[in-house]
Amino acid sequence: MDQQKAVLRISLTFFTILGINPFKKLGKIQVSCIISFLLILFVLVFLRFSYEKVTFALISDTFESTFTIVHVLSKFITLTVVKPTLKELLQITNKFWFPSVNPQLRGEVENVLKILRMLLRSFLVFVTVVIVTFAIRPIFDNTLAISCYTPRSIPRVIFIIFNNLVFALSAFAVGSFDMFVCVMVVLISVQFKILNRTISSLDLGKIGTRIDERKCLEKMRECVEQHNFLNT
């Protein structure tokens, strides 16, 4: 289905930016840089305790930044490690879209996928707005997108750019994970509906020839394969 392809294409937008698109070669340089940037920022977060007075605000900022970095790293590393599995999962998912689905059900599925595609695009816009909002914060006050120690040996403008870059990549990583999970949940629920309708449409009483029997057996085999896939 064209709508399904469009949904998958949108959901993999951030994957491509991060170098972990399941259908493309792993971007080792991109992955290495992202992990290195996050680890550097992780160290800089705790360096504030060596150069600043310990206050509740400092502890709160440190907790928030630490949680953010750990959260991003866990999701990004997970997506990187399971990249081959994601490719296999998407390929198998694409296999079970029966072209013989009746027009009424096809219309229902198309409507669901259209809504999902619209929501994904809205989510992409939302993530972009959040990134831009945090990126321009240093212009109006003295805060960073991710609160951490600012090395005096590095010009503040350059460090702000670095900090914003890491924040943007972090947003892409979290967004990639969340969008993929959302898409798979919706696609699997839709395919369960297709499977149930396909099974209920089988009419063994209409089998009159060997050709009818072979077609019915083939359809039953496809249903069993799809059922086994959806339940694993």
C-alpha cells in the first residue's frame, strides 16, 4: 500500500540523519560522533561542581541533564544495535499486505494510515520547533539547551553551537525511537484487522475445483504465516 510506504518513509526520517537507517549502510562516523558528543557533554555536566557553587538549582540542572543524556544514549545505542532486526521486521511487515483485501477494509486501512502520516508529520514539525526554541535560548538568557560547564578555552559561541548540535541529535534519537514504536503498534493493529477479515472471508463451502482448493490453501498458509509473525 502506498500509504504504508509513505508512513514508513516519514518514520525513518530521523534514522537517516543519525546514520542508522535500517535499509542503508550504518554511518559509523555519524554514530561514533554522536556517542562521543554525548559522553563529552556528560562529563561537562558534572564539571560544574568543580567550578560553581553547589546550589539546589545546580543539583536540579545536573539531574535533568544527566537523565536526558542517559535517556538519549540508551535509545540511540538500542536503535544502533538492533538495526539489522529492524530491517528484518520492516521487511516482514511489508510482506503481509494482501492485495485482495476488500475495498471497504482497504478504505478503512487507508484512512488510518493517512491519519498516522499526518500525525507523524506534525510530530516532525513539533520536534523541529522544540530544537529551534532551545537553540535560540542563549540569545535571550545565559542558559544552554543542555545545562553543563562551559570551558573557558572555547569561545562561547562555538560551544553554544556544539551544545545545540548535541541537543538536536538527542531530539532526533528520541524522536526516532518513539516514532518507530508508534508506527509499529499501529501497523500491527491494522494487520491484525486485515488478518481477521481475511480469515472470516474464507468460504470453504465454495471450493469446487482443484484450482479453488489450491487458492484457498495458499490463502490459509499466508494467514498462518501472518498470525505467527504478529504473535512473535
